[in-house]
Amino acid sequence: MLTVHQHPDVAAKFAAYPEEARQKLLALRKLIVEVADELKHIVEMEECLKWGEPSYLVKKGSTLRIDWKPKYPDRYAMYFKCTSQLVPTFREIYGDTFTYEGNRALHFRLDEAPPEAPLRECIAMALSYHRIKHLPKLGK
């Protein structure tokens, strides 16, 4: 059973988002927690703010961050460590399934549902990154 340690400032951050963005980000949060709970090697997750964004950290994983920015009001994003091979691998495996921001993010439109099955796989790869980074295509 997964234990999520939530820092108190995270709830305030979610409360500060506009309603539509908040609902989408909470859905991403739920998906991240579900995927982490399904991975047998993860028993604890820390939920905190990094760079002012809700962030998810696990042992042997790469930090995941999610955010909505007023500069781009019609979209929200999931961020990955830009020096990892995560986003380049996602681009190779999933092609135009996602909208990418360089080597650091997947962007989603507020008026569309993200592609859940491939997104779950991306989340699992990020949460397992240091266990799989030596594998071709991160084990995919």
C-alpha cells in the first residue's frame, strides 16, 4: 500500500488554480498516485512543491511535476527532468500522441482528455527511471 506524504503547501497551490485547471491537475495527481500504487517497488511518495509546482518524488524514480500557467491558459503540463532520457524516449515510442516541450514536458489542452494508457506508461517510466534507465527505450 502506497503512503503519500503531502506537504501542507501543496493543497494551497491546488486551491489557487482556476477551477478548470485545478480539476485537470487533480486528475493528473490521481493518475500519478494510482500508477505509483501499482508499482510494487514504490511504498512511499513525497508530494511537495518544487519550483512552485506540485511535485512527486519516489526512491529510484525521477521527479514528476505538474502545473498550469496563466501565460498559457488553455493548457497544463507534466514536467520531467530535462537531462533524463524520458521525454526523448516518449517522443520515440509515442510519436504525435503527445504535445512535447523540448526534453522536459508533455502538454495537454484543457478541453481534451489526455491519452490515459500511454500517459500511465510515461508516469511508470518516470517513477521507475533509475531502475530502468539502462534499458533500451527504458524497457518499453
